[in-house]
Amino acid sequence: MEYKAVKLGRAHASHAEFLNKSSVLRMSVFRSGVLVLTSPLSSLSQRIVPILSSAARIVQDTLYVHLQPGLSFTGSTQPRSAYITATHEVCNLIRKVYFDANVHSHLDVRVLLTNIRNQNVNQHPLSSVQNLSHPPEVVLTDFQTSDGGQYNPVKQRLERYATSCYSCKPNLISVLLYPEYSRPDEDTDIEEVEDTSSEVKSYSDVVVGGTFDRLHNAHKIFLSVSCLLAESRLLIGLSDRDLLKRKILKELIEPFDSRAEKLGQFLVDIKPSLTYDIVPLFDPYGLSITDADLKCIVVSEETRKGGEAVNRKRLENGLPALVLHEIKIVNDAQHAQNEEEKISSSSLRSRILGTLLKPPTENLKIPLRPYVIGLTGGSGSGKSAIAKYLANLGAALIDSDKLGHETYSPGGPAYQQVVEEFGPEVVNDDGTINRRILGQIVFADKTQLKRLTDIVWPAIATLAKQKIADAATQGATVCVMDAAVLLEAGWTDMVHEVWVTIIPEKEAITRIMERDGVSEESAKHRLANQMTNCQRVEHANVVLCTLWEPEVTQNQVQKAWNLLLQRIGQEFVTPRPLL
């Protein structure tokens, strides 16, 4: 993968330099890199935006940031890493780096804290090479030469410096960045501190808690400050089970083990000298109210009351109160209408709605065209509305509920067998099957229900296959099979992808009550007899949610549709008139 004409060199750099292998006129995009920042701290906060923009053109995934203000790569002496003091100015700069990096969504930025020290902690000389989970393939720096070019001796010192500090990939490439610095930006979102030169007070053992789902830059600010406060150990309570029940789109929260692994990798990367204890948190307190070694708890503006509650419990348990260190919330300038104003995991979860969560398994049992989407979801989830949106976009719609009615109708493929199995009492005077009476029989007895589904589901599947074949004859590119029991009936072998519509249980109950005129108890009973959202999501390639306004749902479906067409290589499907 390559890009063209990235402006990282001065206009007067020689033509030979730009033809050099290390030139940046045409340079590969590297998966990982380390950015060595040498500008004075006082000016770096205003320079970081163009620096990150330049680095984001070169690094694709993980960008480590190494702070070493005042470091020079000129002269006869090879530079070496040195400690810098953990001050509030450094904390503000770290916050600024993560805040400004938020616009580069492809970058996993990690500010390294190895050479940032607390004065009251004995530090060993920085002599050993630190292993990183993603060894850098390229080293970048904001250090500039007088001629504005890619000066080889400087780059050689930069490469030696990087490899003396961190485990890097062989054949490390070096790049001197020459960003176009503009006037200072007044809106820096930096936390106001009276004396930024004052040192950050540290504590032997520090505790934090949170969900830490889809580790984002606000998490990284929170965790980085926690690491700077900790001298020996950081205890992390990772929310699980009951603490996740009220989370928005809780079905999309990563599993505990996955969150713990990513969290541990990030922490060991940024400050390997600490001991990290990552433990499950099943209630608001966890070990914070029983661990006598803890000295400080890190909270956000939103969770300060939780920290105060922890201290009340500690006092009840005969333990001293913890120092509360509060961190300012980080706003998200890119949040959508239905998202939180702060950088949050719930916003990130909402952004993956409509995207491919996992690649579909190749289905050799059915033709590639038409491409069949199996759309399913619980009662009240808005599945039918999404099916209509997809039909408006050009998909051929197959309604399995209508096919079910067809199988029950006199002369239908399941009619005679249902009558024989459940008796003449389920037949109306006009010869049609009384679905209400049949429902009373089967929904009160799972054995009876299975007898019915063993008859009806295969019949519906046969009709659905015929509908798909008819759609293919008519030139349909995409079919959507709208089926509430898609997973239960085992119809996934008829589709290429599974799309699941979810809604919080409380909202689903309200919708069922309003739509069908039933009691709350009846609505809850109906949901209890269905697969849960989490069970469905386990099978989903794409997840959609109708919790918000209709236009939000339409945007999700449009995004899902556009991405689908990219996947199947279909550039255009004629949309149908809106219903």
C-alpha cells in the first residue's frame, strides 16, 4: 500500500533525497511506528496536531509516542534516553496527544511512560531495551535539520536511538517529519492547573474501575494518569455481569477476557515497571473497600460519587479513606446526534452498527446470486421496519411470516398434517386453521410446540427457497429473508449472512404492549420464550438497532447496505420508491 506526495520534506530538498529509499515522497504505510518528540514541552502542545497528522499518513495501526524534549540528533555524540519529571504539564500534554489523536480513528496511539518518573521513586538507569507488543517498523521524529531534508547522519542516530530504547523490527526505516505548523489553537481542551510545572503526587498502590470496552483515547488518558500516579501497583476492577446490564448496546460489549487482554497489553506497553492486577468487578466496590494497601482511587467527573461511596465503605471496614484523584471528561467533537458528547464506549458501539462484525462463512449449499441476507430479531425489535428499508433500497423481500400463513391455509403444504396432528378443534367453520386456538395449545407446552414447528418450519423453508429462486429469475442481486425464527429453525444454511436487529428489553416490552394491546406480564412472557439478544448476536454478521429516531435507523441500514454492496462487488442496485 502506498500514498503519493505526502508533504514531509521542505520544498528545497534535493531531488536526489526524494529518490532515496528512505524518502517520503512515495513511502509505504507501516503497521506500527514510534514517534520521538523532541520539541520543548511549552511548544509541543500547539504543534501536536500537525505532527500527528503527518504521522497518521505513514503509520496504519499502532503509533507509540516517546516524549524526550530537548533531544538532539546532530553532533558527534549518540543521544541517549533520559528521565523527565512527571509534572502536570506532562499530564496535560499526554491528554492533548490523545485528544488530538481522536480524529485519526485508524491509529492506536500509545504514549510511552517508561522515561517519565516520579521524583520520590528510585529509578534505574534507562539502559535496557523495552519490548513492545507491536514492534515499530518505522521511527518518526519532529526533530528538524537546518536544510529541511532527510539528512542521513541524523536519521542514522534516530534509528540507533529507537533501537536502543525499544524492540523494533529489523531494517527499521526513519523519517524526519516537517509538518506545517500553524498559529496556536485556542481550544486545546487541556485541563486547567494553576502551576503546570508542579510534580504529580504519586502513591504506592492505586485503584481504578471501569468497563474499558473498545479501549479508546479517553480510557487511555484515564489509565495513563493512573500509571503516573502509581509507584508500584495499579489495581483495575473490570466491570462484568450485573454491572453491564444497563449499558447501551450491552450485547456488543467485548467479552471480559478480550477486554482484560487488551487492557493488560496497553498497560504493559506504556509502563512495564508497574504491577498490574486486573480483576473482575461484579459490584460498585470490589477490592477497593477491603485492600489495605491502596492509597489512591482515580475517578472521572461522572464517577466521583462512586469514589466517595468507596471511602465510606472503607471507613466502615476500619480502613483509611483513599485519596480521590479526579480526571476531566474528554469531549468528542465528532459525536453524532444519538451519541454521547464525551468520548465513550457506547458511542463506539453505536458506530459499529451496520458494519461487518465478523466475516460470513462461505455457504457452498446455495448460489452466490442472489446474495441472501437472513434478517432476524426478537419481538418488538423493529425487524419489519428494517426489512422495508432494505426493500426500498432494492432488495427482494421474503417475508417468512407471510409464508407461514400460506403453509397453514387450506391446500397449503402444512395444512393437512397440522389438522391430523392437532385435531379438528383447531379448524374454523370455513376450513381455515384457528391460529389463536392452535397457539393456546402449543405455547403452553414445549413438546406440543416442537410437534408444530417440525411440521411448519420445513414447509416454510421450501416456500422460501422457491421465492429465492423466483427472485433470481427476475434478476435480483440481493434477497432479504425476514424471519423471526431464522436461527431457531436452522435456516442459516439458506443465507449468506445473518443480520440481527436488537432493542433493549424494556423498550421491547413497551412496544409489544402498545402494538398488541397486551399486559406487561404477557409481553415479558413472550420475550422470555425467545432467544435473547446476546444469543442472536453470537450468530450475527451485522447488528442493527432501532432504539433511536427513524432517521438514525435509516442511516444504519443505508450504511449496512453500502458496505454489503462493496463486499459482494455490486456497484449499483436500483432503489425502489420509498413506501
